[in-house]
Amino acid sequence: MQQFNELKLQQPIFKALQSMQFEKPTPIQAQAIPLALEGKDIIACAQTGTGKTAAFCLPIVDRLLAHPQKMALILVPTRELAAQVTEVLKDLTRFTPGIKGALLIGGMSMRPQMDKLKRGVRLVVATPGRLLDHLERRTLDFKALDILVLDEADRMLDMGFAPQLNKILPYLPKGRQTLLFSATLPANIEQLSARYLTDPVRVTVGSVSRPVEKIQQSIVETTAAGKNETLVDELLARKGSVLIFARTKARTDRVAQHLQKYGHSVTRLHGDRTQGQRNSAVAGFRDGRFRILVATDIAARGIDISHIANVINYDLPHVPEDYVHRIGRTARAGAEGQAVSFVTPEDKALWRAISNFLGKTGAPSVAFMNDKGRPAKKIEKNSRSFRKKFSGKPRRPSQRKGFASRPSN
């Protein structure tokens, strides 16, 4: 399939695709959509940023148009991802007003969701915990469910949603189509697919555990005490929007506060913020009111913003696969992007694990830079000299030529 018009989609969908300026499908869309339209169960695996959302949303809308009494359910791991899937569905159903939907996520009042469900919906996008709340309260049933999507299934399992998924399964009819989409295929995905899918067709596009090729990767050697100063230098040296990953909620807050002192337009995203605050942060970052978003790994899978030019790993992830998902927030939909990771002497084991993981997947090598932007030696091969070289107090930006001075408190 080279063009969307080769598919036997119904006219309202073609009209929506034209308004969205969708002409050529991505590889995952070209392979998955025809199989989904045939009614087959699918296990689809592709890198982040390759168009997986449209690959399952298109068949869903087509199915609901063809069967006016049927329903569809899309399960996702995070509230942010649920909101983004909902936006794609709104675009695809703009010429099909008869398809009403509901967004069922935590952090929001149950009452408005219950009221919407009472009025009748045919399309539900939900996180597992909140969906289970509605099912147990009997405010929602899936007797008419025709198609189920498990999006970012590996992330749902990583986040500990397996117990909720096991409780949701009995509420779903057996005679349904199930589409499972994932960025990786760990062993527990096989167990999940065995429970939810029937004779699934496998679709894999590219290497499922490596970054897209248009991401320029590098590291900066620094120290734990010098990270904030190094971060300011990196932001001044880079153009475009920046997504910064920190390891904990508290560190996310501290990094954001530090950057605000320098006058940067920055917002933050983590699990302790209210849903309204999270929505506002993502919206502000998306529309350019904030150049910088500092986030925990909640954003590693839940953010799909095409203009992210840079990803900075202020803290390295503990799981190598998460590195791929983090930097996959840039270079979306064929664009180019840059990813830089801060590596301290204490991080050498983490970075070695990430490097080994990338090496096994055949990913391009990462450029190693010091805090002056010059090539640096790999720490796993020269850790003793690395510790010695960076044991002293790092220089402030004000002591480096061309960089801004520290703001007054």
C-alpha cells in the first residue's frame, strides 16, 4: 500500500484524512491497516514515532461506521497518551458525528464520565485503573464490544497494570477483534497476547529495540554536582524545544526551578501533579508557550509532539530499553533530532548497560563529548581517568566564555 486511497475506507474517513493532510502511510500503517480491516488479530511492533496510533484508529473508525451498533475500546498506559489518542480520533471522526466517544482516565472526576456514559458512547479510550472502576460500578458494559486495542502494551506491563488487565478481561466478549501495539516484544507480551488474542498476525517494522536513525546521539561527561551547570550550557548551545528527563518527581521539580532562575520558559510533568496541571504542561509545551519540559518517565511513552528538537537525559534511565523510548520523543514522523545524556562517574555501569543494549540492536554508535563540547573518551574503557578528570568542582557557566552568568536569588 503506497497511498491511503488504495484502501477501501468509507468516504467520511477519506475526507478526514484529506483534512489532516494524510496521503502516504508510514510502514507500520501500510502493513497493519489492511490486516486490521480484514478483521485479523494483530501483534504490531515498531519504533516510537512511526505512526502506530493512526494504524489502529483508522480501522476502528471504519469498523464502527460499518456496524452502527458496535463499540470499540482502546487501552493505554498513561493519561497523556490517552488524551493524544483521543485527539487523533476526534480528527478522524470529524465527519462522522454519530460516533460518540468517552475518555476515561484517573485524576478527573468520575461524575462527568458517568454522565457521558449514560448518554451512550461507542468509542472508549481509557487507562486500566479508571476503566476497571467503571466496570466494577456497572456504569459501563461491553456487550457490544467489537474491537479492542492494547496500545503501548509493554509499557502497561512495565507500569504494573497486569493485575488490572486480568480483571478487565472477563468483562470483554470473546468474539472480538484485538490489536496489540508495542514498541518492544518482551516475554511477558507473549503471555499477554496468549490471553487476549486469537491466532494473531505479527507485524514488525524495523528494529524494535533501537532508536530511529535520524536521532543524533551524544553524551556529556560531568559530575553529580555539576549537572545543573552543564544543563544550562547545553540549553544555551541548542536550538528548538527541549524535553529533559529526570529520575524522580522531586528532581524534576528542582531542575525546573533551577532553570526558571535563569529565565528559561519551563514547565514540568510528573505523577504528583494534578490532571489539570499535567494537561496544562503538555499543552503549553506543545503550543510553544514553554520551550522546555522537564519530566519523569511518564513522558517517555506518553508524549507525541512533532516539534521536539532535543531530548536531554539529565539522569540516565535504569532500564536500557527506556533510553530508546526517551530519545524516541524526538525525530518524530521522519524529522531529525538530537539526544544528549549526562554521564557521571557513578553512572558508568548504567551507561555500559545502555551501550551494550544499543550494540546488540545494531544502533549507531554514540558520540562522547565532554562538558566543553569536545570529543571525550568512553567511560567504560577509561573510568579511572574519568573519575580523576572530573573529581574537581565544575566551572560555572559564568566562568566559561560565551555563557550566561548565574542569576541572583
